[in-house]
Amino acid sequence: MYRFTEVVELRTISWLEIYGKIRSQMLSRNTIYGAYLVMNISNRAYGLETKPFEISVEVGNQKVSYGTVSMTGHDKKKQQKDCTHTLRTMSFFASNELIMSERNDGWMEIKLGEFFTGENDEEVKMSLTETKGYHLKAGLVIEGIEVRPMH
């Protein structure tokens, strides 16, 4: 398992671009890996549910896993009324499939995709972005990207 970490909280932004990369030689050969964005959502979150996020994993110059994820369940009125907003009121979905899960360490994770490490050393790039238009958002707390073998 490899983890890229730098904890940051998005205060107020319009575009979001989160990238990680690793050389496949750092991982076990001929293995399927999953890439996960490790994150939380602060009680000051807003605007995260408006536009879908694009997720992708590239190996070399080839996209091997990609799609969009949407956040649902954000109750802005409840958040303004009291600050008891929790992660359990927000969920990320891709094609109606929940892709966000709670971890044992108190963080949440979003699956960015899967990839296979073959015999060659290639650069693996993982991302979550939202750059379509100008829409303010805040409250996403990013711990990092974790790469681990699929079971």
C-alpha cells in the first residue's frame, strides 16, 4: 500500500483538481490495484453537490479507468440552521452505485479507479477534478491518495 498525503481543506474554490502519480515499478508486478481518495467533509461544506466530479486513472498515456461521480444528500438548510452536519448526510455516486465508504481510521474514501501493473515501468496518474464552469465550493478535506492491491 502506498499513500500520498498532505492534509488540506478547501476553503472556497471554483475549480478543483486533485492529482497523484506513482511509478508502477514501486508496486508489485502483475497485480490489480485500486486508487482511493482519502477525504472528509467539514461542517462548513457547500457547493460540492452541484456539479459531478470527473475521476480517472491513467497508466502510461492510456486511460484505464474513468467516469464521473456525484455527491448527493447535502442539506444546505440544515447546515445553516445548525452545525450538526456530518459525513453521513453526503454520499458520492457513480452510475447510481455508492463509491464512498467509511474507513476504520475515521476518514472516508472515494474509489478513483483500478489499474493493472504489468512488466513495464510506467507512470500511473490518478485524479479527481471539477473544472466545468465557475461554481463556488468548500469544505472538502483531503488527506491523500492511497494505492492498494485489490482482493
